[in-house]
Amino acid sequence: MDEEGFGHHFGVLFPAFAHFALGWWHRETGRPLGREDVEPLTWALVEAATRIAAADYLASVEWLQAYSRRMAAWWAGGFDLLVTPTLPHPPLPLGSYPADDLRRTAVAAIKTVTFTAPFNVTGQPAISLPLHVTPDGLPVGVQLVAASSREDILLRIASQVELARPWAGRRPPVCA
């Protein structure tokens, strides 16, 4: 379902969203947020957003809306559920992204959301279930995705999976 162009258009909207989010928090708290308030990659995204032309932003919105309709058509073809990994690799320990190279950090972060980003765009209901644990105790998720407005299918399947493989009592070695 990944189509050529998704990464480019998502890459246009994501910085714009970071910029919007900082503005939202400013309006909510009455305090502007600056470089010292966010991670370096977030600030780099905010700065990148100021260089996005309105026409390019709107072209990406249009492309991603069409992408969302193409994704919806897959479910309309008779499928109830899509099953993917949540992450393309086991969870990384905190501090794994290279702090000294924002470009490498951005590439690593983008790769991490390979399976989840499409459904942030389409707005489809998705859930990540912690069905495996790495030897060092970190959860490994399986993502289930349903058609738009079909949270009922997702929740029914997820509850059946949880009955078969309970996870409520499992905790990673460091947790809140």
C-alpha cells in the first residue's frame, strides 16, 4: 500500500504540523515555545516549515487526500483488517538517535513510523498490541488497522487477542 510519493508529501506536512503544534501550545498556555523547549529535531522541523511554499503544502494535502481514498478502496475490496508490525525493528533504547546529526536522526525517525504514518494520514482506526517482548524486556507491537469508522472490528479482535495473550501485567524494565 505504500506508494511512491508518500514520503515526500508526508515530509511536507509533518514540519507544517510541528510548526502548528508549537503555535497551538502557545495559544493554550499563553507562552511561546522556543528552541530550548523542544528536542532539536522538532525545532529543525519547525524551522523547515517556514520554508514550505503554500502551493507545495496544498499540493501535498491534495496528494495525501487522494492517497487516503486509494487506501479506503483496499478495505472496500472486501478486507476487514490489515495486520502489520508496529515498528520495522525492535524498539530502540532512549538516546539511540544520533543527537549530533539531525539529518540522520530524521531519517531514523521516519523509518520508525513506516507502518504507522499512513494511518495518521488516512485517519483510519489502528491499534498496536504488545504481543512480544524482547530479551531485554521491551514490548514489540503488532498493529491492526480497520476501515474508516470500523473501530468495532478493531476492538473486538483486540479483545480476543488480549484474552489469548494477556499483556496487562507485563511491564518493560523502566516504565512510568
